[in-house]
Amino acid sequence: MNSTEFLVTKEYRKFEEFCNACFREKYIGICYGAPGVGKTLSARHYSKQDGFDAYFHVDTPNEEAMKIGKDIMHSRSVFYTAPVMNTPKKIMEELESYRHDLFCSLYDVNKKVLGKPPENFQVRSVLILIDEADRLQLKSLEQVRAMYDENDWAIILIGMPGIEKRLARYPQLYSRVGFAHEYRPIGQEEMLFIFEHHWNKLGLELDRKNFADNEAIASIARITNGNFRLIHRLFSQIKRIMKVNELTAITKEVVEAARDCLVIGNI
């Protein structure tokens, strides 16, 4: 899913407030939630990672690139995915590299948007969002803590439920944790908002007075249980099935056929 498809939900707004608080207070924060609820997408969106990727894939700045540039020029966040094989040295080198890349990227963006080199340009305070933080072993976590102590950084560790209990066993690190946030599945009202968005992407209009539409909605809600990633995967299959069979409406049968094409674990 690219940045243009990101939907701002209540859960994202809560995540955004959590990130802002960690950055403002310069704390270490912990964000945890079940797989697929939207943690990674939200972290990428907050850090404007997709915006940076889109901006630097344009050889010659055009109107769209300049619009993206204005959106990302004030970012102070780094999105980093912890590698499966990690050592304190690797973590130190990569986080420093990512922070340096952010500085260079922001300098370049500000220069192009403003039309001249920005004066006294500094990026000291940054928020480091570390995804897949469950992968970090004790020594790597100690390296993260050391870098937090030595720099004007805020850090958010993003992982699965239980990471907050695991980190509580390391008092030197945990004493620096200021906030913890549980990223929850999408609620019923927001599911309807997201379903309507997907209906529109397929060139259809969701009609709540139509029994077939309501039956399809109920099936999707039951199958996905508010899991953001699973909703996206299911609609990808719905789109494929409708195209292959030249269908013009989403029905319960279409939804069930799409569900049969997916491998769905526990959510």
C-alpha cells in the first residue's frame, strides 16, 4: 500500500499523538499491537517515509514533487526496521546513517522548495521509530539506550504484544520509557469508512439500504475482525474475482470466494 492510499483513522490519530508526545518530551516510547493492525503503515506515514521515497525517485522536480517536498520538509522522524541479525555495532552504524540521511534529505528538500540553501540549517532533535523491535537482543537494546543518552533523540520501539513486559525486565532501559501505546484493531464505524473507500476504488457506491451490500459488509467485518492488513488483502482478492468474472457488485458470495483465496492465521 503506498502513501496515497493511507487512510487516517482514529487509531492513527492516537498513534500520532503518542509520537508527538515522545518527541516533545524526548522519551523512549513503546508501541505494541497484533500483526496487521497498522503499526508499520502508521509509522511510515508519520515519518513521511513514503513521501521521501517518492520525492527522490523524481529526476527533475515537477509540481507534484514540489508538493511532496513541502509536506516532508519539516519532518524530524526516521523510520528504521530492525534487522533479523543485529549487533550493537550494526545498530549504531545504521541509526547514525539513517539520521545523517535524514539531515541530507531535508537540506536538499528545503533548498529546492525554498529556491536557495537554508540558513543555519540544523537537525539535532529527531524521533527514531524502530519497527520490529522484538528482534533486538539485550546488547542491541543497550546500544539503543546508549545512543538515546548521548543524543537529543526520542525513540519509539514498535513490536508485538508482550514487548512492553519484556522490556520491563531491563530496568536501565525501562526507566527511560515515558509512554506506552497499544495499537488496537479498527472499530466498527471506521471499518465502514474503510469499506466505502474500497467500494469507491472499484468504481462502486456502497449503499447501506441495499441488502446485498450490507450482507457483504457483515461478511468482510466477520472475516477481518478489524485487521487493517487483512482488509486490504481481502479487497485485493475481491477486485481480482470481480474482474475475472466480469461482476459489477460485491456480494457475500464474492467475499467468501475471496476469503477462500487467502491464507489467514489467527488475528
